[in-house]
Amino acid sequence: MPFEDWPLHDAVLKELRVDWENRTCTVHVLAFVEPRHDAVPCQLIWRGLRRLIVPAEYPWGRSIFINRQWSERDGCYSIEVQSGDVMTIEADPPEFIR
């Protein structure tokens, strides 16, 4: 499933971890994977991490929910939080683990 189609709208952004030695970035979320069911723990994992930008400026106010996600070009992935902040991850294609 393409990154843009992952069920991340309104997912709860819980934690972001970087394993510097192994060049991985893992984002822990609670996502609504099944329609009309509660959100479940999921991981978004990027390997071959080259660049990570994680602002916490809250231009729209504080929020822990994801608004949308997209890939801008090969190897560049963005996640917009409902706070208005946009995380940018440059790495190999990610995987979604439920």
C-alpha cells in the first residue's frame, strides 16, 4: 500500500525514535486500521535514514493527532500533525507494521 494510503488521518502520534547507529527512524502511533474500530498500536519504520526534521512550533495550536501524509519525491516523506507542524523524513521507503 502506498504511503499516502496508510490509515494515519486522526492517528495519535505517540513517539518518535531514532536509532543512530542503524540509521532507522520508528514512529509509534495509534491508528484506525479497521473502520468503526478503536485505534491500535502501529509502527512506521524508515531504514537508511538520511535526514529528519521534527519541528514542534504548534502554528495551529497543540495537537497529538496526524492530519495527513505524503511523499514529495523519492525518499522524502512528510507527516503533517494537526498542530500544523510537518515532520520530514528522508530515507528508504517505509514500512507500516500493525
